[in-house]
Amino acid sequence: MDSLPIINKTYEVYKEIIDINNQLQKRMSYTLGVSVENSILECMEDLIMAKNAPKTLKAAYLIRASSQLEITAIKLRLFLELRLANETKIFQTQTKIAEIGRMLGGWIKATQNT
């Protein structure tokens, strides 16, 4: 995939979330599981839009992506608290989300400085 590292990392997280959802009970898979998938997909969509947007519009997409990433992190925390999925997989995914957050923060700062 020829794109930015942040988009590639978000794609990896999406695949991990799908794997986690496959382990969920059917009811949770169709509710919270789908919700987490949608949140990370919206984040990825906003990152791609920011990549291709003119400079004046990048910040708005990046802020939306940051919000979706935070929502995803909160939903994953809920997975942990309700003991719905493998803790190790959740912790690994949370670590990647934190890394994406740092990358995103740097990109937001860079757009504000120009």
C-alpha cells in the first residue's frame, strides 16, 4: 500500500479490530464490535481526506480523525472493562492507537505552523 505511515498503521489497527471482533459473542459483535470498526474506519477515511485535501482544509479532517481515534480508544477500554476480548490483543491494539495519536498530533501541529 503506497500511503502515509499513519494510514498504514491505522489499517493495521483495523485488521486487529476485525480479529478481536471475530472472537466476540454474537450479540457484542453486532453492537460494540461493529461500532469500534466504524470508528476506526471513519478515522482512516478522515486521514485519507486530510492527505489529499488542500492545506486550508487539512486541519479540519485531522481534528475529526483525532476525535474518531479517541472514540475508538474508549470503546476498546470498554472491551477490557467488560472482559469481552483477549486482554493481550486489546493492550497491543491500544499501544498502536497511542502511536497513531502521537503521529496525528505531530501532523496537526505541522498544519498549524504553516
